[in-house]
Amino acid sequence: MSTSSSIAKQQETEVRNGSTKPNLKPVNPKPQLRQKKIKKILQNWQLYLFVLPSFLYFIIFHYIPMYGLQIAFKDFIPALGIWGSEWVGFEHFIRFFESYYFWDLLKNTLVINLYELVVGFPLPIILALLLNEVKDGIYKRSVQTVTYAPHFISVVVMAGMIIAFLSPATGIINHFIEFLGFEPIRFLADPDWFKSVFVLSGVWQNTGWGTIIYLAALAGVDMQQHEAAIVDGATRLQRIWYINIPALVPTMIILLILNIGNFLAVGFEKILLLQNPLNLESSNVIATFVYTSGLLEAQYSFAAAVGLFNAVINAALLIAVNQIAKKRSETSLW
Amino acid sequence: MGAVIKETKADKTFKIFNYSFLFIALMIVLYPLIYIVSASVSDPSAVNSGEMWFLPKGFTLEGYKLIFENEQIWKGYLNTIFYTVLGTLINLAVTLPAAYALARKDFVGRGFLTGLFVLTMFFSGGLIPTYLLVKDLGMIDTIWAMVLPNAAAVWNIIISRIYFQVTIPTELEESARMDGCSNFKMFMKIVLPLSAPIIAVMALFYGVGHWNGYFNALIYLSDKDLYPLQLVLREILVLQEMSSSTANITESMAEAMHSKEQLAAIIKYGVMIVSTLPIIVVYPFLQRYFVKGVMIGSLKG
């Protein structure tokens, strides 16, 4: 995407796009129609001012960095600037792929995300289905209010809670473990525990909030279906299985696609806070590696290459999952 | 759900199971929250030894006193309030007009612009080019680094756009135009007054984001006077704790560190509460707005 496109140029594209759409023969758009379009643009010129700030924002803070990504193929030296630095082709990528940590990073990234998906994705659905069976009232409302609340806890406080609760000497969880007669576990110093700590704390924080969207979908289920099923003697479980769950499928698919679209980026702010030298072997993911090698060690080009690799894999996953969903279920993002 | 027909035995079992399951879920979420509140007002030695596990033991407000005397926390608090207010105002000024324009069917170019915005949700330049850009713009160690790189979020523009599409009738716009009302006037005088719920939802979503965010501050700020609360918290809750909980501590060392650790422990739980306080206070009243925001988003994946 060219970033130097001026607004005039953009409007020109719009005119072209707009005028070719309504009549199916784009070769020679009727002059009348084009005039109408231009009139519309002139009439609504203020609307272009309305989008101008966000247009500038996305160009500056999103498209210019995309253009800046070329440093992944260069040997970026700040003094020379993005343009002045020398091209090196795929050198940084090759260095990354051949490094001894490449497979560890890839494995950690994929395993943490898959783990989170497998555990974290079904739970809001189950909780929503169960909540939906409770009559509206104080009990339902309290469960909702309480389970939504952790969503608003910041990552830093969340990490602080995890560290405090899991402390081997003073943490409440280890006190319970000791109370039951076991040895305390050094959760955060043990690579084997890291992924579970990360995923389960995420489940605690986000399951309740995740139910909202499913509850909205369940509220849209036609009551007549349930009434008919009751008349036919269906039990509650049968009605959940045959009526409610199928009603949630489109929502599930969309959320699954969106989840996978963010697959390799999500949660990295929390991982960064929980990382320490002792669990690094299990907690080092591509996104945190980009941060350490790029910003702490200032290897800009190398880190940009690693980040680009991450983004490309991510985009490929998204497109693949979307295609599969489209074929199998007719629900898809585009 | 109206139970017209008598419940079967299976249904009753289900109901019992359901209520107990939800009760367990409720307790799992609630317990850590209660623990934090209790720990923040308990004698730290009772907390650390595990003696205090549910209700406060050895009630003391010493922790809160230390927090209120801590200048760094105060400064962080004020900085965060400032970033949150300024950042949210910028967010609203950027998001709402754009969402309204994109909601208008007679806006030539809406498809192209929406595509341009949405694409950034799925592909971005990533951390390093963004950081270099912010650096080149001279925003490192300025307040602008806290409010401009996240001046808008695609998802929020989409939600607002859907809201405008659904709630503002086209006829209203047409008749306003007949009366010679400009788009600007229409937006300020007609659309915004009709859109209080979406303004609240957006202010809340963006506001919570600013309040809770730490990563931008981590990479763009090195001047401690500009640190938002979350970075101060990171030092108290994460950096100090990590060093003490991962090091192999011998008995004698532990003895020496004991008093320092006691002090750290007593303010640890307090700062969790103090930092989340504004959200805790508004949450019960505004819960329905948050929920509404998520639901609008679900209307049109």
C-alpha cells in the first residue's frame, strides 16, 4: 500500500470506485451518473472533514509503519534513516530461522496459544449456556456482575496478583498446597508450570466477560422452538443440545476466526510481565523476543524481520481459517 | 423461561447441577478478590504466614498509610488521570465523527475507507517500525506518546458506526438537509444528542484502556516524572517481587530481607485496590453500558 497518497488522489479513487459499482459496465460510466456522484461528494464535503482525523491517524500510525517494515530487508542504521540504509535481502530472516532459539520460540508461541484456545474458548460458551438456564433475578445478576469484573483488572495488577498468590514462601496458593500436605511449588521458576499459570489466570480473568456475546445470541433464540420442544417432551439438556448450541454456532465461528487472527500477538503483555530467567525456556514467545531483541538490544532490523515473520504467519492463519469456515459453514468474516 | 409443563426428574437434576456449578464459578472468581481486600487491611505477618486466608486478621490501615505517603504513587496517579482524560477526549473526537461519516450511505468512499481502516486490524507494521516512527516524530518522553499512537481503535469505530446506522433514521437526515442543515450542524445538534449511550460506551472502553495500559509507557517513556500509575505498579508488584521470589534465598538472607519484605507485602495488596478503585467505583453503575458495547459489536461480527 502506498503511503504517500494524498487526499486528492484518494478521492479520485473513490470517484472511480463509486461510479463503476452501480452500473455493471465499467468501461464507459454514464456521464450523468458521474455528475451525480460528484454532486454528492460536493454536497457532503464536510463528511470528509469528519473522517480526516482518523484517516490521518491510520495513515501515520499504521500505514507508515507498514512502509517502515522494509527495514526488515535492510541493515537499518538510525543515522542513515530508513531510505539510506543498505538492502540486505533475507539475511535477517535466515539468521532468525537458523538460530538455535527459533524452534523454541515457535513452539512456545504455538503451544501457549493453542493451549489458551482449547481451554479458554469453550468455557465462556458453557458458562453462557448454563447462565441462560437460570431465571432472571438476583442470583443470575450477581454471577454476571462478579464474573465480568476481573476483565477490568489491568495486566500489571493481574501479573502482581499471580506473583503474589503463587509465591513459594508467602503465597496463598502454596499455603493451601502445604495445608494439604504437599511441598510448595515454585510455579514461576518452573518452566513446566509457566504455560498453565498463564492460561488459567487468563481463564479466571476473561471467561465471564466472554459470555456476554453468547448470552446476546441466546437471547435471540426463538422461544417458540423451546415451547414446541417442551410439548414434545424434550428435557432441558436436549433443548440446550439441539436448540441453543446450534444457535451459537455462527457466533462461535466468528469469534474463533477473530481469535486466530490475533493468534500470535495476544497475551504478550502479560507474558512479558511474568517472564524471568528461570522460566524463559517456556515463556519466550516471538512477540516478547521482538521486544527484547529490538527495543532492549536495539537490533531494529533483525527484530522487525522477526515481527514481520510473525505477522505473515498470522495473516496466513487468518485467511486459511476464514476460507475453511466459508466452505464448511457459510459463516465467515468476508 | 416459563415452565408451563411440570419439570421432569432429569430437569430437576439439571437445575441442581446448574445452580451448584454457577455457585462454584462465582466462588472461584470472588475468592481472590475478597482475599486481596482482606490482605490489604491485615497484619502482613498473618498474610505472609497464611494465617489470614479469608477475613482480615489483625486489622491495620498501615498499608494504606504508606501508599498515601508514597510520592511516586501519587505522581503516577495524577499522570494516569491526565493521560486518561486527554486520551479519551482525543479518542472520541477522532472516532465519533469518522464513525458517523462511514455510517452515511450517501458518503462516497465509505467502502474504501472502511477497508483501509479494517485492514490494520489484521496486518500492521508491528512493534519496531511503530517505535521508530514515534521516535522520529520526537514523541519519546512526551505526553503525546501516551495519547496519539492509540488515538483510535478500528473495532470501536465499527461499533459506533453500527450504532449510528441502526439508531439514526435516514428520514431524519434527509429532512434536516431539506431544511438547509449542514452535515456539521446535523452531527452536533441532532446525531450527538441522540447518541448518549454510544458516547458512554466509547468513553468507557477507551478510558479503561488508557487507565490500564502499561506497554506504551514502557517503551516510550523513560522519564520517571511522566510514568503512569501502571508503570509504578509494575515496579512495586512485578520487578521487586520477581527478584525476591525467584532468587534462592538462604535462611540468614531471608532474615535480613524480612523487614523489607514485610513492608513490601503490606502495600502490595493495597496498591492493587487503590489503582483499580476508579473502575471498581464506576463499574456497578456502568456495567450495562459495557455490556451494551459488546452486544452492538456482536450485531455485525
